[in-house]
Amino acid sequence: MKTNQTDKIIRSWQTNARKAIPAIRTFLKRFAGSLPTQRVLEEVHEEVFSGFDCLSCASCCKNSSPVFTRADISRIAGYIGLKPGEMETRFLVSDKEGDFIPASKPCPFLETDNTCRVYEVRPKSCRGFPHTDNRTAWERHAVMAGNAAACPAAFAIVERFRTSAKA
Ligand code: SF4
Ligand code: SF4
């Protein structure tokens, strides 16, 4: 059941997301001014993710560049038995903003079965992604449009609200 639902959501994202993103950007800008309650956002997020298997996807770990804060690096380095500086040299690079991001895509901590080698201590930005259960994140409408482009489940959640708004 979960596999069927996951396949359906991934297929819809693959087929429709690229074409829908301009309209989604416009919708999210308007939606940010009249957001539902935090509880409603959490309910829809929960409903979509409860029927979705992220281990069949891992698009975020394969294609995105999550920020690793100093606190993340220190925690993860301890977990894998490295000094923070060694972890930075081996796995990370500094981006234009000076943030640490993975040195490669897919993320160097992604295993071949789509599990995360550092899951228990993963970066805060990975833990919250795609932030569709966070009302404040919906206010950053351009970022949320990017999340819908990158994440099948976020796309499904955004499309749920966009369809209701059209009805
Ligand atoms: S959070 Fe989104 S992109 Fe990442 S694995 Fe789950 S559905 Fe895929
Ligand atoms: S640290 Fe783990 S959860 Fe974050 S991108 Fe890498 S593999 Fe994915």
C-alpha cells in the first residue's frame, strides 16, 4: 500500500513538477499571505508522509546541498570518529555564502540502500526537510517552491493546497 502510494507520488512529481513550478511559485506567494493554521499544515504533512517511503526516494540526499553548521559538524564528526577539521576536509566544501555543504552529490553519507550513515545525528537542515510541517517555512514562499521542485512529497502537499484553492 505504502509502495503504491510512494510510486504514485514520485511519478506525479517526475511528470508534472517541472511544468507546474512557475504556477506553484505564483500560488505560494499568495498562499503565504493567508496560510492555514499550523495544525492544518501538520495534518496534511502527516497524511502525505505517512503514506510515503523516503527510502524509495532519497532525492534530497542525491540532489540537494544541505548546510552543515558547526554544531552539526562537531556532532557528526564525533559520531564517525573524526576530528571536525578532518570531517570538513574529507566530506565538505564551503559554498559562496561560506556555509559548509557536502563536497559531492549524492551526499557522501548516503548509503547504497538510501539510508543515511549518520541518520541519528544528521544535520538540522536534513532533519526538518522539506519543512512542510512548519508554518514559518511556508512564509518563505520561494524556498518552499524550491522544496516542491526537489521533493516529491512536498510537491504533493503543495498541490493538495493549490487544488483546494482552485475548487
Ligand atoms: S524528504 Fe522528500 S526528497 Fe527527501 S526522501 Fe523524503 S520525499 Fe524524497
Ligand atoms: S546527511 Fe544524511 S540525511 Fe543529510 S543529505 Fe546526507 S545522507 Fe541525506
